[in-house]
Amino acid sequence: MPSAMDYSNNTTPTWCLGCGDFSVLRSLQGAAARLDIAPHNLAVVSGIGCSGRISGYLNVYGFHSIHGRALPVAQGIKLVNPELTVIAAGGDGDGFAIGTAHTIHAIRRNIDITYVVMNNQVYGLTKGHTSPLSTTGFITKSTPHGSIESPIKPGILALSAGATFVAQGFSGYQEQLVHILTKAILHKGFSFVNVFSPCVTFNKTNTYQWFREHLLNLDDIDNYDSHSLQSAMNQYLATDGLFTGILYENDDPDYYSKLPGERGSAVVHQNLDISDQFNQLMEDFY
Amino acid sequence: MTKKITVMFGGIQGEGVVSTGDTLIRALSRSGYFAYGYRTFSSRIKGGHTNYVIEVCTKKVLSCSDKLDILVAFDQDTIALQYKKLKKGGLLIYDDIILVKELQNTLEDKNIQWISVPLTGTAKEYGATVMKNTAIIGILGKLFQLPFSKLEGVIHQSFQKKSEEILVKNLSVLKKSYETPFAEDFDHLQYTLSPSADQTIRAAMIGNEAIALGALSAGCRFMAAYPITPASEIMEYLTKKFPQVNGVMVQTEDEISAVTMTIGASYAGTRSMTATSGPGISLMMEGIGLAGMAEIPLVIVDAQRGGPSTGLPTKHEQSDLNSLYYGPHGEIPSIILYPYSVEECFYQTIEAFNLAEKYQCPVFILSDLNLSLSRQTIDPLDIHQISIDRGKVASASSHNLPSSKSYKRFLFTDDGISPRAYPGTPDHMHPITGIEHQESGRPDESDQNRSRMMEKRMSKLKPLKDLPGIDLFGNPNSSLLILSMGSNFGIIQDAVASLDTPVAIGMMKRIKPLPASQLSCLFQQYHKILVVENNCTGQLANILKQETGYHQQIHSLLKYNGLPFTHQDIQMKIEELI
């Protein structure tokens, strides 16, 4: 059984001391170790921002893509090589500003990948600008008078897009986060995991302390039915999204299992020579 | 003797003009003749005038004549809009439900023959109104004296997937139309096609189909794309055929997703492509830069249409050259191929996949609406002529490649190309990033590293500059060389063929990197170079001037009204220059 450290490439992260992203990194390593995923069979694709650096800190196939596009890249990888465990990770700007369309459609497609949003409700790497997940009234360099826009509710958006796995974690609750990520990776389909990952430099509102005071742990609710869409919606609205745990999961078939044709080995292993079929292909054009 | 007949079908968009044209082209190609089709359509689903011009010939043909021998009118509008294109003595065939009284004087002035035929009538009597399209196939088949069995064959193929009843009805409409004699005073014999020299059965294809078939033959097994005119046929073909080769086509939410998903699949080790037109290219630019920076093979088809913005979405233009040539922000190595015939679409697509993996960079297959959508009789495609070269790939078992501990994805090498390792390869884990990086793949913004890495990437394509990229035609004993690209080939070739003056023709099949050595030979050989292109600013001419410096010798012929050049456009310019 590998240890979490087997997934580290010994690069020192550029993150600020105390950044919530450290915990996300350690939790991902922990989940991979718990599932005994060979590092060469793990691909982690990230977007741009502080969070985007995560793919460069792992001893895996790490792909630091472009802003908002981690999900399409990750889907491309998984579709041609389903033998890989593919994880997309990015910030709230990646997932809910520039890449919102990809988030919705990736959820809807239900390709078997795990998507981790490292949500700090602020743009850190640009040195403090508002995010689509910032609370109304949030003061930043781009909203000196306070944000006048309403934040997106990531869980509701995921549920309405047809998500088959929706969970939330908190960098301050690492043991639960490892558990959630393990379940998310095991889930056969698209797993959406929103992680409250505090920015200690530019978000003085949503701090570790603030989250500890406000988050409800779904694991503490007796008989919470994570297979009911209705309960999931109710739970989300009742807590205004401030909870951790697995909100919703179902067993809908994933994208790959619905592809037409006989699917033997992965696309990437296919024989590329079709000269024996060529004459038959030409028949269409006579 | 070569015989050529130019025929136009005109009618209301959405009523089968296109499928009628396609069917006739297939029937001719099966019967040993050659055909070339050109479609005019507008950006709407039903309604409005549409037409399809077909050049019928006893030898290979790649353009339509400027004037028509036959105009087939399914409706009144077609006669009003198109009869002026008929040659003196030309033939108007119209559905007898149309009233032509008003036009009678005009038609007589032009010395035009006209015959009315019961297209709708026969269709209704033996099948259904929509089968008037089959009726005209019967009538033209008889006019050209094509064997009935060939017509029957194509109708079979067109309708066999529909119900038995529909097939049978179409066949009776065809038979009735073919058997009904022409009026006695109509001299139909002048339209008889002489029996073709060879009875070879040939295929007919559009450029987009050849690109898609080329991709499949090159081992492309993944495509992500967003529908757009005039590129959609490529995704439509591959999504149909992929299941039988275990490939995957995804219709994405936008072109940004299309290009980045393609990059992901290619990075993972599968030959992958996307296809789009100008507006999609604009959206893809950031992704294209990523592929250049992270050295990921990427094949992108750009079937050009009229720009900018939504521009002329169903019209012909060649104006994306600058966008592709100068590319995304920053500087990346990239390759632009531009096939000039349907056959070349097939072979160059295969070449594009090999180049993309050899040089680990974006490769554009440039096309234009006219090339992408014009159905034409083609020469046989030879699958055995092709080879698949995956370039430098590291594997766990390869001994001559770097061992696990020292594997560096962006290793400095003599040719600037470093072995790739697909995810899943043991002991070759590495990071990649769009940030400037070191050999290991880790970000590194230091000045020394930046210079070396930039030089590594930008030097990869140097060898291509010395490889030829222009195919030469016409008469080399001339002082004039016409340089052009894409579907202009057929037009220029046919325009030049009827001139007494010798003219050389060069088709630019690789635009980037420019074939510098070959160009400098050509500029020494020919006094005048005429660059023929469909855009307003002379994009190709400007690139040639910039890269070769031969400003004085370069002349331009431009057209940017949405239509391809006519033979006359080319001929007039040649006369002016010689």
C-alpha cells in the first residue's frame, strides 16, 4: 500500500502559508494512496490560478492547462483512456466564471472523472478580485464598494445539470475530505466536489474560523438519504450551501458505457491501420 | 473529343435540389464520366432560391464553366434569376406546372430552347410530389443517354434505407421519366454524351468527406467539435464511422471545449482532431497556444467561409490565412497545409497527423467552402500509399530512450523534439504546463531557460523550409506563374487551358512554414508571379512578400464578394499581365 508521500514530487508549493490548498493537495494524495492507484495511472488536470498549481506538485501525469479549461482536457484524456484515474481541479474562477459552460456540460455528460473545485471565494493570484462565488457585499480591488452581484450556488447548479455525485468538503476537515475524495474517485460517473479552501491573504470574511462556525456536517445527520434529489435540494437550501459531506449520488450509467459500438480495450490502444476496411468504407461514395 | 455540359438545377431551398445534384453526380461518376458540382445556398433551412451547378465532362473536371448549357427550373424564380446565365442556344428545362408566358419574349431573344416536362406531374402520378427530384434524374439521364441501370443503381442506393414503398415509387417515377420520349421538334441529340473511353466506376466525394476519411485512415480515433458551416460534414462522417473502429466523437458545448478536449485526447496518446470554420478558430486560439507551448500534437481543420464575424456563413472566401499564420498570442511553431483537390484532402489529412506527431505542434488543414462542399468525381484513393508515423514516443520498455529517473518531457535535443510519454506509462510521470518550463516540465521563468526553450520550440520546423510545398501545373515555359491555393486550382487550370498563352500554375499546399527554397527557385524562374486568392487584402501575397522579399514580381488578383473566381476573371488578369 503506497503512502500519501509517494504521490508527492517534492516541489515546494508557491501557496501562502496556511492556504487551504495544502489540505486539498494532501487529501488528494491520501485518497490516491487509500485506493492504491499507481502514480502512472493517475492524471490530474488543473486550471489557472493558485489552485491550478496543484497538478505540478504531484508525482503523477500532471497537466496544468489554461484558465477554465481543465474539464475539457480531463474529459479528452478519460474518453480515450478509461484505464486512467482522471481528476480535474481548479478554482472558483475556473469552474464558475470563465469555465462555467464546461462545468455544466461536463456534469451533464457524466464522464467518469472527479472534479475538485478549490473554492476560496476570491481571485487570489490576481491579488484580490471578486469571484462569482464571493458573497454579496464582498469588498475587493474590483469591488471597492462591495460586490452587488449574487453568488452562484455550486451545488444547486450541479444538481440541476444532472450531477450523479455532489459533495462538499472543507480544508479544515482533512479526514472527511480524504473520505469524500475516495468516494468521489470510486463513483462511476462525474463526481463534483466543492471544497471550501480558505484564502488566508485575500479573503478575511470566509476564514477557517468562520467555516468552523457555519458548516453543518451531513455525516452528523441520522438517516440522511444521499440518493434523494429532493432531500439534496432541500438540504442545500436549508443550509444555504454551508455543509460538508456527500449531498447526492445516484447510479446512472456513465458516458463511456453508453457509447455506441462494441467497446473492447481503450481507444488509445486501438490498432490504427484500417486498410482492410478501406474498400468497404469507399462503398458509400459510389 | 472532350465534351462538356454545364447544367444548373434551381429551386426552393429545402426541396431536394442538393440531393438531386448529388445523385446525378454519382450516376455520372458510376458511368465513366466526370462531374464537378458547385452549390449556392443561403443561411436558412427552407425557402429562398438555391441552385446547384454541375459540370459534366468526358475527362476530369474541377470547375464549372461561367455559362450554362442547361438550366433546370423547379420554380418560376429560378427562370427569372438564372436564365441570363444560359449560353446562346442553351436549353431551359422546366416543370410544366410553371407559367413561362411572361418570359417568352426574352427567351426567344436569347435564342434559347425550352422544353416543359411533367416533373411534378409524373412524381404525383407514380409516387409523391417530392419525387420530382427523381423525375429530373430520369429526364437528364435520358438526355445524356446514360444507361438506365446506372440511374437505377443510384436511386437504389439513395432510397434503400427508407421504406420499400418509397424505393419502389421512386423507381417507377425514374422509369416513367426515362421512357417518356422528347417532343419531336426538340434536338436532344446534341446533349448525348459520347460513350466514355473507359467504363471505370469512380467515386464522388466532397472535400469534407475526404478529410474525414483521411483522418480515419490516418488513425484518428477522437474528435471533438462544434457544428458550423462549412465544416460539419467532417464530424457527421466520423461520428457515424467511429463505433466500428472504437473511436469517439463528442459534440462539445463550444469550440473552446472542442480544441481543449482534443488536446487532452492527443496528450493521452490518441490521434485526435477538431474541425471548424473562422468563428471557431477565433475561439480556439488560446487552446492552440497551449498545444504549441506544451508541445502536444493537434490537428485542426479550418473550412473557411466569408468573414469576419458571422460574415457570409454560406459563401466562399480564403481570409483566415493571417489568423492561422500569425496564430495565437505569443509565438508557437505551427504548420498550415492547404489541399487543392478532394484527393489531396485525403492525403494531406494523413500527412497532417504525421506532421503533428513528428513535430508535436498544431497542424492546420486549411480548406474553403468551395473545396469542402463541392462534390466531384475523384481518382481512386490509395490506402497503401499512406504510412502512419507516431514520432518520438517514450515507453516503459524502450531502452534507447531516457530511463525513468531521468525522463524529461522537454529534453533538449539536436532537432528540438523530445520523446513524449503518454499517461499510463510507468516511471515517466511528469508535469506539463502552459507556463514556460524547464526540460522536466516544471515551471521556470528564468531568462536563460526562456531563451533556450523558445529556441527549442521555434527551431523544430526548420527542416520543413527546405521541403517542397508547391505542386506545379500548366506550362512551365512561361514568364508568368500563377500561385494560388485551395479550390482555385480547378478554376485556374480550366481558365488557362482555353488560352493560347502558356501559363504556369503553382498550388501552395504548405503555407507554413513556407517552402522557402522552392519559392526562391520559382522567383528566379518566373518574371511575374500572380497570386490569386479570395480575400480583400492579399493575405497570401503579403506573406510571400514578407518572407521572400521579391516585392516587384508579385501581382495580385483578389475576389471577396463571396463567390469563387470565374474563368473570365482569371483570363482577363492574365491578358493584362502578358
